[in-house]
Amino acid sequence: MLIKCNNSDFVRIKDYISNDYASCLYLYMDLIQYGPDSDYTSTWIQEQEGKITSVILTYHTAMHIFARDSFNTQEVFDLVDQLRPSQICAAKSTILALAQPLSTINYDSELGYVGKLESTNCPNSSIIQKATIDDVESISHLLYNDEGIGASYSLEDLKAQFRERLSQGFVRSYIIKDGDRIVAHLGTGAEVGNVSIITYVITDAEYRGHGYAKMLYQAASNDLQKENKEIFAVYYTDGAIKLHHSVGFNDCCECGKLFLKTH
């Protein structure tokens, strides 16, 4: 049974997730930041014999799912078909369970890893800047023009999420500029309590090969570790896996996403 949640369900959902937040980072952090039912989030639970079998949360055009074991894939299919989220993030086992049925409504799948940063020995650099709201337009265009990142978003949704989260202090972004042009970026996708996610690591194609990504990682990890935050990242491609391992991330679980291409 699929049940739409309200804020009175917060404790029950949080207890279901328990200490497995690494398996559903964005779901967990959006839940803590906004609650199950808000201007930004909507949440459902699936139940069987009075027990939760999955939690489904939407934020803007993204959907996040957490399930410990088996769940009713038809109910999830029907909800996805109704809402048509731009992307669906979950643990690998959940993505594999949904990949075939959702392929019939034009969703592609990609598998990857969640990593946790243990230590880093990247170089410090004085060229790193902290991004402000005024940088959102340029950052969004840089990300949108990347085939891997941009395929899961519309440009307007990227701008809206960046503005919203930066203005709320929910994230921070680090950038490198050449004059007024932003040529490299790294951000925290979310920060709640002592948990943070590093994401959107990108360097303009013309500026690669200068170690900018590692410099950005050093700046971000210095700040986050001083605040005693756990630092996670999600990565999919061979290049991203090698980069994250090289800067000190260890894989802690397997994950994946399903996405509708927007361009």
C-alpha cells in the first residue's frame, strides 16, 4: 500500500532509515532539512502488514527511494508514471528492480558508488573562491553543458535548486575563475548536521589538466573537516571513480539512478 505522508510521519520514517543514511543521502538530508511534506518535498511510504517496505521522497524534479528489502515495484512504477521525475536515485538493488519496467516509459539507468572521504592530500591553492548567489547563472550553465550532469536536469531547475540551497545555507560552492568566467566548480549537494555530500565536480574542457578538481577538493574538505562533518560523494563514471579514489574516498555502498534525458 502506498501512503502519502505528512509531517507527523517524520519520526517513523527517520527510524526506518536509521543509520543507513549513506544508502539514501539526499532523501535523508532533504527529509531532515524540509520534513516529509513541505513546499519543497513530498513523501510516500509503502506498507505491508503495517511495516514500511520503502520510502519515496520527491524534491523539485528528483525522486529518491530507500528500501531495505523487497517492495512493490508496480506501485512505484505508477507513481513515477504519474509524476515523471527527471531522475530517480536509490541503492543499486532498487535501481535494478526498477530499471526494466521504467525503461518502457523512457528511463535509462546508470550504476555507481557512494564514497566516504577518509583523508586527502590534495594541494592547497589561493585561486579558489567561494561562490555567491551572483555566480548561480554561470555555474548552472557550466553544469548544464556537461553531458553527464546536464542530462538529468533542465537549465531552469538547476538554477532554481542552486539559488534555493545557497540562500538557505544548505550548500556551499567553490569555484575557479579565469577573469569573470567560471572554469571549475565543486559544491556540497547538501549539508545537514554532521553529514555533507560533495557533488557537481566539473572543469571546463578548455581548462582540464591543471589539477583544478583536486584543488577544489582540498578547499572543500578543509572547511568541512574543521566542522567535523562526514564527507560523502556519489560517482558513476570510470573517470569520476578514479578521481574520487585519488583524493581519498573509499566506496561504502553501491547506488544508481534512472533518468529522463532533457536534451
